[in-house]
Amino acid sequence: MSLVPVDATNLKIALQNDAQQWRTTISWAKDRRNAYVQNLTAAQMTTLGISVADQAFITAFVADLGRFVQLSNGNLPADATNMTTNIQGILGVL
């Protein structure tokens, strides 16, 4: 990981780039969560031939996106799961 530049001009550029990346990530999470919630029900996953075990990972991943969106809106989620484990599960499904 690179160091934060000490020069004021470089620091300003780094902060702008990082804030833009963060905003893009939040926007992506909102869009993807909404798409999954609207278009991917348990019945649809079953129709697609996705096993119940794999559906659990997919559902957990979508819930993680929802919690991230909730947190980005200033609301503390009521529960949490290990997002890294859920991501690994999704990558195993694919």
C-alpha cells in the first residue's frame, strides 16, 4: 500500500480519488442489491437449478449488500455476518 503523500496538492488529489472510489462503491452496492432483490427470488434460483446450499450463499451475499447500503445511509444494521466468508461462498458457487 502506498503512503499518503505529504505534499498538499498530492494529498488533495489522493483524497478526491479515494472519495470518488468510495462513492462509486456505494452506488454500485445500492444498484446491485436492488437488482438482486427485485429479480432473484428463491423460486427463480430453484428454477435455474441452483441448489439450496448455494442459494444460502447467494442470499447471504445479497443481505451483506443490504447491510452495507444501510450503513452507508447512516443506519447501523441490526445484525451482521462474516462478509468475507459469504464472498468466498459465492466465488465457490461460480
